[in-house]
Amino acid sequence: MDKILVIDDSLLQAEVLKTLLSEDYEVTVCGTAKEGLSKAKTGSYSLILLDVVMPYMDGFVLLKELQEDIGTKFIPVILITSLSDMMHEQKGLIMGAVDYITKPFKPLIVKARVNTHIKLFQYRKQFMKDAMIDELTGIPNRRSYENVSASRWREAVRLGHSFTVCMIDIDKFKMYNDTFGHPAGDKVIASVAKTISSYLRRSTDFFARYGGEEFIAIFLGEDAPSAYEFMKKIRTSIEMLHIPHCSGISEWVTVSIGGATIVPRESDSYKDLLKKADDMLYIAKQQGRNRVIWNNETGQQWQEKRERQD
């Protein structure tokens, strides 16, 4: 059932809307803008009904806050008002509201507009999902990664939490494709993605296909030693899949991993951290593949000692 958030300082008016819509939707009511903003950030709402005139923070200010937050900017907002002034309607629509409903409420009009915008939201959500998910592996794609990495980086800077990025590459994959064919190569990519995904299930983890046979993972709040050891387990688990590689190249399909961890400050750049991780991946491949190389918070480099793959 779709969820609707009603933010209105008039509890009487809010209850009218809740009674009107509860048959078809799960409705939550908040009496202040501050409470409503908190709920919007933590709940999965398909629509917000927002009163324009409220004390302390009016609907326009709250609408601006919702539009600026990555977690709420795509939730459609219908403004509630008794104001018939065209200027207010124009202002709200320019700021990003999708529609207006006026007091006193006309039940059929309210239901029709709510239904229309929830359907549009679901269509858009499905479209975004299709555009953000890698078709072969079912994990987020690079476009999704670019959106998430930016928001996670800002969160780490704001909270002072450690931030880790890992680059993961299937070793000598072109040779595998050339030998066994692209359908077999696709199965390897899907198997590797599935195995890594099974480890990265925490809300602070993010894993995506970066392109071709390359993947990327992000951890929030994980220190370098923990992240390093964790990725060594993942590297081992890929090798233990025992997917045969080309004769004379490697017995099994393996991956190389480069990672970097810092506690970011405002002056730090995510691009610099990503380059460090990519440099670590390059070193892992230069040193023989099937290993994890890490750059920790102080710039020290950790290297997993393993037998070379020629």
C-alpha cells in the first residue's frame, strides 16, 4: 500500500484528509513542519500533502528543504491552502510542488489528484529503477553509483565518519571472453556480482557495476583495517567459486581489489579518494592479480602477499 504523509498544523483538517484517504493508502499525519521533515527523510512516502500556512516554518520553506535533500527531492508534494491567490499557487509550482488542493476539501477532487500523482510517482520510480539497475547483474549501475556516492560522501563529511571506496576487477577477463565466449563471460560477471552482493547487505554498504568486468563498493563508517580484511574475505570467496579460467592463465576466475579509506573533511575531494583506490587496483594487477591492496587513513599502503598470476 502506498504511503502518504500529511503535514498540517490543523489536526482537524489533517484528520479529514486521513479519513478521506485511509481506505486506499497508509496515511501518516504530522502537526509541524519540523516533524514532517524528519518523517519524510525516514519514511518511504509516495506523496506528501503539505499545508502552506504553518507557524515557525511555513510550507514554502519546508518545500525548499524537501527539494534540496537527495532523499526527499523526488517525492511529489501537493500543497494545501485556503489561499486562492494565484501568486501563491504560482510560487509553489515554481518551487517544485506538483499540484494544489484548496480548503474546504472537495473529496472527489482530492482523491482524483492524489491518485493521479501517486500513479505518476510510481511510473517515474519504475523508470528510475530500470535506468539505475544493471540488467545483467540486477545490482545498481554506474549512474546509480554516481548519485549515491555523492550523497554518501556528503554524509561522511557532515558526520565525521570514515569513508571507503573499493575498485574490484575480474582478472584477465578479456582472455576469458575470447576463449569461452561472451555468454559465458556474462555468467561470470553475474556470479561475481551475486557473491559480492551477498556480503554487502548493511545499510551503510553500496555496491554497483562500474562498467564491463569492473565493480565498485562504498562503505560508510568502516575503518581501514576492518574494510581491508572484509575485502580479503570477498576476494577469497570469488576464488572459491572455482569457476575454471583459461588453461595456462589461472586455475580459477579471480578478482583484484584496490581500496582507500579516509575520514573526509570539507577540503577533501572524493575524486582524489577514488583515484587512490584505482591506483591501488592498478598496483594489485601489476603485482600479480588475485590480491587486495589498500591505502589507509594515514596514507600507508597495505599489500596482500600472494603468488603471482602471469
